[in-house]
Amino acid sequence: MAEEKQERITDIGPPKYDTAWTPFIKENYGKWLYHEELEPGVLMHVSETGAKLWTVRIAGTRLMSTLHMRDLAAIADEFCDGLLRFTTRNNIEFLITDEAKLQSLKDKLKADGHAIGGTGAGITNIVHTQGWIHCHTPAIDASGIVKAVMDELFEYFHDKRLPNKVRISLACCLNMCGAVHCSDISILGVHRKPPLIEHDRLLNVCEIPTTIASCPTAAIRPYNFEDEEGKQVKSVQVNNERCMFCGNCYTMCPAMPLADPVGDGVALWVGGKVSNARSMPKFSKLAVPFLPNNPPRWPETVEVIKNIVEVYAADARSYERVGEWAERIGWEEFFKKTDIAFTPFHIDDYRFAMTTWRSSTQFKFTD
Amino acid sequence: MPITHKTPLLDELEKGPWPSFVTDLKRAAEEGGSDTANDLLGQLELSYVQKVGHWKHGGIVGVFGYGGGVIGRYTDVPHLFPSVEHFHTMRINQPASKFYSSDQLRTLADIWDKHGSQITNMHGSTGDIIFLGCRTEALEPCFADLTAHGFDLGGSGSALRTPSCCVGKARCEWACLDTQDITYNLTMTYQDEMHRPAWPYKFKFKTSGCPNDCVASIARADCSIIGTWRDDIRINQDEVKNYAESGLDIQQYVIDLCPTKCISYEDGEIQIDNKNCTRCMHCINVMTKALRPGTDTGATILIGAKAPILEGAQMGVSEWES
């Protein structure tokens, strides 16, 4: 055993970033002069040395079999001297230095059923979470909704252009592993019911003080009672009127599940961005508080998103992101033009109330 | 191997132009012979019918000497889907900015075929390579194979999470920072803090080469490192003329959209009052051939961004510039 431990390799970190780089990437590192988008999904970068690099971007599924990985590796071998990369938004990029191979690479990707696109002023891949594939706290699935939405918006990935890029992200619950809160359109899984408390096992699997402390609205309090057999039970109870269904207690305490088929669903948010271009980075704002959790293709969610994109496409000025457009026309107009109902749920009377409630008379009195 | 579960709802997700994860999972089951993929399809179909997930909460598993990098996961219906009884995640630290050689991809595929389910995420939201669906007893041998081939686990829990960055100077003219080198050095400096969670909560570093922030660091990194410049935007007036000749309305799409009105266009040339420029990138984004960031480059560091809506999401706050 001692010998085994000595042989064990740990804390070596990842492969150094340049281990995969071809000599071409190393030679032109830091020397890039400009780039052009030749068509959606195809970029050409030109170096100060005069060298050119073509990138062909395809949609990745994020959830990927090793067979699929091997297919991608084979394409990289055939066209790209074995080099490829993945983007932050789950796309795959093939990089070639020989323009003569560009068309045959595109033909090969098309023949294999890959979708080329995702650059520039369109809709690229959706950043998303695990959903029902792997997560223990999801309100909704992830991969299935992404597939349904991108099928419907496919033309904006592949060839159709918009006033500016539209970034869509999905997180399957409020833990926000998808960090969707600064996206042009955010799809967020929400719960609408307070947790059920499994009193018979709570003390065995949870720490009561941490569970109480986990609640941001102080809705959880200790609850000691005598059960039907006369046994003293130590547990907690929830003040349902204070609960905002965030699920943080469940993260701390597995005996407080709150997923349910009818209560859970989709909230949509719009107008966020992370880029500093023109206006400052912005949070997404609530557009639709609830849409039903409707597998396998979530038609209500898809329809609202497609409508927002189409209204934005028709009404925004060139280079305006969704949030910049909504701010220029006014949010009243955004709700009117997109035919989304503005409800009491849209008013934040919690943390941001003092800073976000209107403090001006600048209304547009449109009917 | 044929799929043993009926999946009429999931089959609907094989239609349409976007690549289908269902088709790929079926291939892993049928062509790859993955029992795990077969039962994952079965359990996912059940979730689609019932509209709830079927993964149990938690489970402490890992590799010897590490406190993170593996997320324990068990199904709550093992009698129906025994091959996903254990379905742990291994997070594997990606090479910075996710360049791979085809050999590296095949190495990862070989290791995961040998020890696991054939199902991956390329990549997780934080940036790791994700091996999905590992049995407890396979964790240690899989880890040994990974480290023998130069790969290591990433972060999970209350620890440093795997740092990530944009494509940087490897393929972008706007990168004001060596994003990969910063990411690699932070990752190597904090190996212990990444692998043995000892902090109050998760902590994320993300590095973007310019204010376009392609890794969304400003929205989601506790410490966000964003490239910028202090001197003047470089202008190629010949290319300005070419843009004008090619039909770009420079006044409407560049000059009028400058947030500080520090750019002007007269007599076929662009002038910039750089003292009033806020490095927003708009003009550079539109006129890639004519305009470039300056050469006195460095980083703006922002602190405190996070995503979870629990206490309200936060964006990063600029601490200082260098």
C-alpha cells in the first residue's frame, strides 16, 4: 500500500495550454492583425506576418459521446493538422491554414450532419446546465429545451442575421450553474411551491442550525413535536408565506425536496449582456414569470423566445443588443411590442427595490 | 447493443436541424455498447413523462487525497435503471482556452471508454471536461489513468473552481493579456486549494483578453481579470477609407454609437479623443481592419461577481487597474 501511494501522481494540473498548438499557432501568437467573418460560422484571421488562419465553427451538443469525440478528432486530423478547439459556448472550431481545404472541410462537416454557424450578429449555441441528465435540484430539463429552442432558431445560427448577437443561456434552477443572469435571453428553471419536509429523516441527514441559516427570508424555524407513536421528533417548519422557493434549504438539507411536476417551470429573462461595448454590462430582467414545464419540446417557451427574437429583429437598430433596444424604446414598449403581460411578479420588492423602482416622471404615454 | 427502453418522448428530440444529444446517446448505447447510456435514456424518458428529476441528493465520493473534482450522484430508481445506480461526475481540468490535439481527445476517449460510460460534457459551464456517469470503484483507476496521461481533476465544492479564459492571443487581435498563461499560472499556484476544499465557499477566476469579455467573467467570476489598454487606439486610415468605399456608414454605425462621443470622422479620416475613450470596444468591433487596441496593455481586475439568484446576482466591481 505504501508503495502504491508513492507512485501516485497528483496535483499536476491540466496539460499546459500550448501542448496542442501547432507551430503555426505558436508563430503567430500575439501577432494577429485583424479578422473578418467571411460567412456565418467562418472566420479569417490575418497575422502581422501575412499568415492567414481560417476557423470553421460548428454547433456542439455539450452532452457528447466518446464516439462523437473520435469523429471530431478524425476531422481535425484530415483537415487541421490535428488541431481543434471548443468555445465557451459549447461550439467546436476547426482551424485551417490552407485556404484550398476550406471548402472541402465545410463539405465534410455538412455531409456529416454538422451545423456550421454561430459567429457574429446571430444566435450562437446556448450555454446550459445538466437538468434531468445529472442534477439533483433541477426544476426543468436543460439539453431538451436547448434542442427545442435551437431547432426553432436554427436559421439565426446558420445564416440569418440580426441587429447584433443574441446570447441565450439556460440554468435549470436558481443555483444558476449556467450563470444566465447577464444574457440577452435567459431561460431559468423555477419552483413555485415550498419544500415538503420529511420529518422522519430530517435529523439524520441534515444539520438543523445550517438548514435554518440557509434561508434568505428567515422562513425556516425549529419545530419539535410528538409523533403518532409518542416519540419526540426534532425537525423544522417553513413559514410558507415567506418562502420564495429558492431551494437553498434543499441544497443544505436533502429532507426538504421541492421539485414537483406542476409547480416547476420556466421563467424567461431578457436584456442582459456581459460585453462592455457601448453600454455597460447589464443584468437580464424578468420577461415571463412562468411557463409550464412541458417536455419533450416545451412549445410555450419556444414560442415566446422566438417571438422576442422576431420582434427584436424587426424593431431594433443595427448593433443594438436586446437590452439596449428595450431601454431605448422603453420597457413599457418592450412588453407591448412582444405582447408579454406585465404582472405584479415583475416588480422586485426585495433586494433591488430601492434602486430599481422608477424615480422619474419620464413616462411614454403610449396606448 | 439494442436499446432496451422505449423512449417516445425523447425520440421527438431527434427531429430538427440542431444536433441531437438523444441521437448521440443512442449511438453510445447501440454502437458503443454503453449500458449506462441505455439506462440514462430510460431514466431521462421517465423524467420526461413525470416532469421531475430522478437523481438523489449528494453522496460523498472522490479520489484518495482529494476533497473535490468528483460529484457523487445516485439514481433514486436503481431497480429500473441499474446501470445508472452510480452516476458520479468527474471534472477534469481543461487546457486553458480549450485547444486540443486530436491525440489528446482520443486519449480522453480511451480513458473514459475503459473506466466509464462513454458520456461526456465538452465542456461544463465553468470550463471543465466532464466525464458523466462513473461508478465509485472506477474513480481511482480512472484518475490514475488520467494523471498518467497528463490530466488532473478540476475544482468542486467550497474551493477554487477550475479557472478558464477566452481564446486570447492564440487567435485574437484584441487580446491585451496572455489569458492562457494567467489562467495556467493561477491554476498551478492554487492546486492545493482547488483539490482540497478549505474555503468558505466556491471561488472563481476567469480571464478575458479584452472588454468584450467572451468568458463572461464580469458576470460570474469572484475575481474577473479583463484585458485593457491605457494608450491610444491604433488607427489604419487606409483601411478607414476602404471601409467607407465598401459602403459602411461610418457616421451612423461607428461615430454615432460611441458612448462618450470621443470619435469623429471628417475628410475620410477617423480621429479619436483617447482621453475620453472608455475602452468599450464598439468602434474596434465594427472596424476590425482599421482600429486596434493600443499597446500599453494590462488588466482591469473586478471582484465579487456571482450568479446564484438566492441573495441576488452580482456583477464584478472594479478594484484597481495596472
